[in-house]
Amino acid sequence: MPNEAANQEQTFLMDLLKAIYQNQEIYPLLQHNLSKLNDNLALMLRKWVSDRFAQEPAKAIKEVGSRKSEVGSTVL
């Protein structure tokens, strides 16, 4: 069961990032997944960003920097 929950959280994170990247409405997605908005999501996001920086640092800096303020303002 823990593995299934982790997969669902990973899928949610990817769906959320995709929606943000595509400038889609994310409030319904957040509302539908309130149980997944937790510390584990923050850790998964941190790991995803770290992995992106390791793969393509210059591209990742642009992508993360351009979307960082959007994510923060939307969630807060």
C-alpha cells in the first residue's frame, strides 16, 4: 500500500507541474487532492527540482525560476 500511495503522490505532483507549466487552472486539481498536500509532497518537489538541476542545470534554472513565483502565489 505505501508504494501505491507514493505512486499516486508522484502522479499528482507531475500533473500539478504540468498544469502550472501549461498555464492551466490548478485550483480544481488542488481541491481534489487535498490529502496529498503534505510534507511528503514538498520533499518530492525538492527531489524533482534537484534531479532537474543535475540533468540540465541551465535549462532547469530557467524553468524553475520562471515558475517558482507562480507556484508560490497560487498555493499561498
